[in-house]
Amino acid sequence: MTDDMMNNTPIITEEEVLAGALDHDSDATLPEFPADLPVLPVRDIVVFNYMILPLFVGREKSIQAVDAALNGSRYMMITTQKDEATEDPTPEDLHTTGTVVMIMRMLKMPDGRLKVLVQGVSRAKIERFTSTEPYLTAEVNGLEEIEIEEVSVETEAMMRAVREQSEEILSLRGVATSEIMSVLNTVHDPGRLADLIAANLRMKVPDAQSILECNDPLERLDLVNKQLQKESEVANVQARIQSMAREGMDKAQRDYYLREQLKAIRTELGEGEGAEEEAEELAEALDKAGLPKDVRKEATKQLRRLTGMHPESSEASVVRNYLEWLSELPWKKLSRDRLDILKAQEILDEDHYGLEKVKDRILEYLSVRKLNPKSKGPILCFAGPPGVGKTSLGRSIARSLGRKFQRISLGGMRDEAEIRGHRRTYVGAMPGRIIQTMKLMGTRNPVIMLDEIDKLGSDFRGDPSSALLEVLDPEQNSNFSDHYLNVPFDLSKVMFICTANQLDTIPGPLRDRMEVIQIPGYTMQEKTRIARRYLLPRQAEENGLKTDEVSIADSVLSKIIQEYTREAGLRNLEREIGSVCRKLARQKAEGTAGPYKVTAKTLQKLLGIPRFIDEEKDADQMPGVAQGLAWTPYGGVMLNVEVTLMKGKGKLTLTGQLGDVMKESAQAALSYARAHAEELKIDPDFLDTHDIHIHVPAGATPKDGPSAGVTLLIALLSALSEKPVNNELCMTGEITLRGRVLPVGGIKEKILAGVARGLKHVCIPKQNEKDLEDVPADLLKKIEVHTASHIEDIIPLAFK
């Protein structure tokens, strides 16, 4: 409590205040007090006439003023400060209207302050201040009350209203009103009644000061009436708030009691064992999961349903599983990306040989993530033959990023629920594979590989490829909705990588959402180096051998690649190396000491007869034979085309299990030869006297594609002109009826096949010249590449 401030807990009761007021002289004459009185400033209270209250006095000037009053007439003037924050008030800081009080008792406190009990005896006004030191004194003039000779009906009605409102306020405060009202009913003077009630009202200083300064008793009573109305409204609101709080507390106690009863009943029935603890554990797990606001709302709703269900019911099992899924999903958990570009390049080079374009694209992605962490990652799709390292590339990306990796196989998937999940309508319902993977990984930003996306199916259960549209679309997957969860889950931080063997079977809208990176087959040189660096050490270790115990020369590895495997990838090559290591492991187990050296002579004993043998190159090639190049999923191959003429009437026979496109290329070659017979210096009427038979050896293997058009035409011209084709030349390209050579694919693999066959020259379409950038420089040193835009560019190369 501050200095010179009224104590909010009076040392006397309201009944004593009113009784003391009644003991005061009831006539209107002013008590006799000196004209010059000590002045006691107070901070936040207005003292009224007839008011009895305790004051704590602490300021030095105020203590001296009290001492002067006690040593004199015991009367002093109390007036209120205009600003309660003023520590040393001057006459300008005080209201001029106040109350003359008589000091009834005084008590010195241990801390030096004074505790005085005063009673107001008269309203008064300061005419002038006579001194300011050592304490304030002033010339005071008492304010006489206006006498009311006869109380009118209106005044009596207002007095009754004031008494009733006072009784209502006191009852709301919980004060016994019978004795107080009996005292108030004995007061018939409006001014005295107003002062008595105003002394006990909780008013602000300006409102109380205005009542004190009002000299007219009726006006003063009207002001008190208005304050009572305001106080009554506040007291009613306060009582209502307290009642609501009490009702809420009662309801909480009642709910607690009922829950305890319900718990006891369930225990008696044998249903409550562990159910309560399980619900509490679920609630705690949901709190720790960091659920978004809308998800948390749904979880709270389902948890409330669970607590009201029988724990053994099937529906309770469904709800319980649902809440467990919500609590275990990584709503906010993120693994920190390791965005060190040089370290990532080191990891990629360590795990994979070659594939420079793929590595560059991955490093570009990491660089963008480092500069702009909020960027939406692309959906990469690695397309290429089996065994070229698509899946292992995804694992290396995750390792370079420092993220977790998971592979999801989509091959043969036909049910849309595998992606979007099952609806929670039965006990066996589960989320889709995407959400299951997110729970397994425990982070919101893993690397997920969607393997064999080109082998997705569809039937009456839905179309999984359509469901993947939302998963793989960066604009939609931030609010991916699984049918089981039925709340949005953010997949925008996941790095999705797809793999495919061919792009033709991928639906257009799905393919549009992916950035396709082609991974071609490996050259023989690349396979040899990969086998030396990765495959041989791995297979030796898996078969119980030390790396230095197995010695296989590069020439032997090349022999394995050429004669025992025909693939673009490395799977069969690793199997053959593993077969060699197993046989060497048997020798070691039988006691044969190492090291074990595999030579070209011992290779056939270990692996058996070679499975693939290329045709030998003819020293002198016969007319009507041309060497073409073809692409297969297992790499490039040589394709010999043979044409022979027979007496007949222009019949064209095609053999060798040729596809429709290759048959059409043969027809186009024949039409070009007939149309330009004179320019090519062949008999224009050769179809009138001869039948033509075109055959492509290896008839058990289907063959198709436009790239054999040039080879077919050169072989046909060789047969018609009886000139042999250069046996050091191989060629590829599509032919048109006007003799134009159009571009084809698989240039790298085709040139590799020509080098493997030992040829010195290769002719490719002019528009494929840009593809030579993908061909290793060491290959280009072994074969001379010629380009052609028209068949006339090839004829001088083909015929010496």
C-alpha cells in the first residue's frame, strides 16, 4: 500500500461506519474547528463527511501534519491529489474541496509510518494556503448544508431507490444487509444519506470528487443514485461471471466423478484393463507427432470416439489403427540435406563408372537445392535397358544427399488402392504404398524410387497410373490425400525417381510430369572397366575369396563379355563372373592353393562353350552382300543383308523374319533402284527378267526398324551391278524414295558393334553427327566415321 492511501481492508466494519455516522450530531450546524488547519494530501481516495476510515501516512510532511493536528485541535483538512503519481504535492496539485476530519486514534508502525483512524466531520473548501513548510497548512472554510424543510414525494422515492440499490449491491457482495438497512432507514436527510452511501461505494476519484463538491443535497443524492446504478450493473455481471465459473468447476468435478465411476464399472466388467492407459498413450503420441491443425482436429475427434467404444469391437480396432498411423507418420521430421557438391560428385564417381550426363544432372539438382532450398524438385525418370544401374543410381543420389532411400516396385500393379490406400470401411483397410513408405522412412524428405513405372497395369480396380499423377505433380503433392488417412499429407519434400525400360507404355499425362534421362547400354570398354572395378571384387568377396586371390586379365573379361553375354546392362556379366568365382572357390575349398589365374584357355573349362559367336568377316565379299548396323535392347549388333537375283518376272521375296517397317524399307529401296536405274548404271528392265530375294540371316530373331533402309539399297545395287561392297564398311540410316538418308537412333551402340567386328569405316546419316559427342574418343580412333545426307554420298564408299 502506498503512502497516504486508504487501506482497502478497513479495520472497522460497514455497520460500525454507519453507526458512527449516526452518532454524529444530526443537526445541520457545522462543528467548531480552527480556521487554519494542517492539510493531509491523499492519493487515490476521496474522504466524505461522516466517513470513518484508517489511513497509512508515510511522507515526512504528512507525518508532521498529523503530529501538528494531534498536538492541537485534532482537526485537519484532507484533500485528494489531482495526480496520484505526484510524490511531493504543491497547492496546485490538490483539489480545493475536501473534508475536515478529526483524528480518533493514531498508531506508529515499526517502519516509521503512522496508522491513523479519522472521521469526516464537515465538507470544506480551502480558501488559501498559508504555508508549505514544514507541512501544508491552509485557511479552511466549512461548507454549510442546504436545509430541506420538507421532503417531497420525488425526493422520498429517490431515497427509497437509493436504499434498495444499496441493499442489492451489498447482497451481491455477500454482506449481511439487515443491520445496515436498519441504519440506512433511520436516515431521513438526503445529503447525509448521499454522503453515507458514497463513502462506501467503489468509485473512481473524479466521480467521487464531483459528488463531494456538489453542495445541493438533492443533486448529490441524484449523483449517488447514478453511481449506484452503474455499480449494480457491474456487480450483476461480476456475479454472473462467478456463477458461470462455479458451474464450470462443478461440471468438471461431476465429469471427473462420472469418469471414475465409468472406469470402475469397466473394471468390474473386465473391459477397462489397459484401455484407459492405451488412450492416454495415444493422446501423448499424437501430441508429440506435430500434427497440422486440421489433422489434429480430426485426430481429437477420432480419439474421443475411441474412448466411448467397447475396446474389443471391430470399429474400435479400426479407429485405434488409424490413430496409430497418424501418430507414427513424419509430419514435421526432416533429414538435413548434405549439399556438398564436391562430396556428392565424389560419391557418384565412386559408385558408378561413366554415365557423365546423368551425374551432371544430379549435381545440377543438388546445386539448385543448395542455392534455393524452397525449389520444387523435379521428378527424374531413368529410362534404359535392364541392368544399366538405374536403381543403384537412385541409391547413390540418396547417399550423396544424406537422405533415406526406399524402392517401390510398380511392376504389375493394377489396384489403385496400392497408391491411394483403402477407405476405412473394414478391418483390413490400410494406407497406400506411398504413405506406408513415409512411415517406414520416418522422415518427410526421403528419396523414393518408383521402379518399373512402364509396367503399370489397370483393370476394374482402377488405374494406378492416374493415381500417380497427384503423387508426381509438384503443384499437387503438397496436399496428397490418401483414402485411408482422409487428411492431406505433404509429399513436396520427397525426391521421387522413376525407372523404366521403355517410354512407349507410360501414359502421356504421367510422362509429362517427369524429366526423362536416357541411360544407354555400356560399351565393351566400359563393361571391362566396370567389371574390373566393381563386379569382380564384389563377386570374389561374396564367394569367400580375397580380391588378390583372383586374377583375370582384361582380355579375358572382354572374352566373357563378347562370347558369354549379349546385353546392354551388366546383370548377366556379373552372373558369369560369379560363376567363375564359385568354381575358383571350390578349388580353394578342396585345398588348391591360390592365387587363381583365369586365362583364355581355362575360361572355356570354367564357363563352358561360348554362347555367342560372331560371323567371321569375309576376306572377299560377294556381290549382293552389305553389312548394316542395328540396335537392340542388349546393345548394337551387325546385320548382314543378302540379295540374290533369279530368272523370273519381277517377284520380290523377303525372308529372315522381317517386321513390317523393314519390309517397307525393302520396297522403298527397290523403287528407288528402278527409278534411278540409268543414273546407277543398272538394267532399267531388271524386274522383267529377274526375281529378287532379300534375306537377313539369323532368321530365328525378329528384326524390324527403319535403320536398315540404306543397307538394303546398297545390297540391292551390289547384286544388280555385280560389284562387291567394301568389306571394311558398315552403315545405318533410313532411306526415302528420293534417296535421302534420314537420322536413326542408337548411334553409340551401333558404332561399338562395328568396332567389335573389326571394321574400319562406318557411314551414318548426316543429321546424326551430333550424336558422336556421346561416343567415347577411344572408339572413334578405331573406326573412321563418314556422314551422308543422300544415297549418292554412300555409293562411292561402298563400291571401290
